[in-house]
Amino acid sequence: MNAICSNKVVEIKRSPELDQFKPGQKVLVQYEKVFQTTLIIYVMPILFFFAGILLGKVIFKTDNELILFLSALLSTGASLIIIHYLNKIYGETKYKLDIKPVH
């Protein structure tokens, strides 16, 4: 199964208990790398944004909000570029989902 927004492959392991799931049946979907993915996608840009504000204060020695905001945006952009390259490096691996029926 291919992911919607990329060319990555999603490998789905079904529980051997049931080969056929019925429509409307409740299932448990487990993804093992949720914490790592969340840190990279959501936390890293926020940390870079605040680091950009601090770097703007240190480098320019000013409290001009426009300069601080622009330095924060530049550092956030840098984090998105880093995330893009991390995706290229580690994106070739398969995502594994485990689907189990809930009784």
C-alpha cells in the first residue's frame, strides 16, 4: 500500500487471529515510531523558532520585534529544510502498521 502524499511504502501486518475483518468491526492500529515522528515533525520547528528569537537577540543585540521575528522565521525555515533532508535519508524505510481486532 502506498502512502497518500509520498512514494513511501506502508507495510500492514494483520493479526493472524482473523484473516477477514468485517465492515464496522473495531480494530487497533499500532504504529511504533509515533514519538520519534512527532518530535521531528512538530517539536523541532517550534524549538528552532524560539532559538531563532534568542539568536536574533544575541547577534543583533536588539529588542526590535521585526528583526527577532524575521530571525525566527529564517530558523524555522532552516528546520523545515533539515526535516526535508531527514525525510530523504530515512524515508526509504517501510512504515509498519500492526492491525489487531478489538473484542
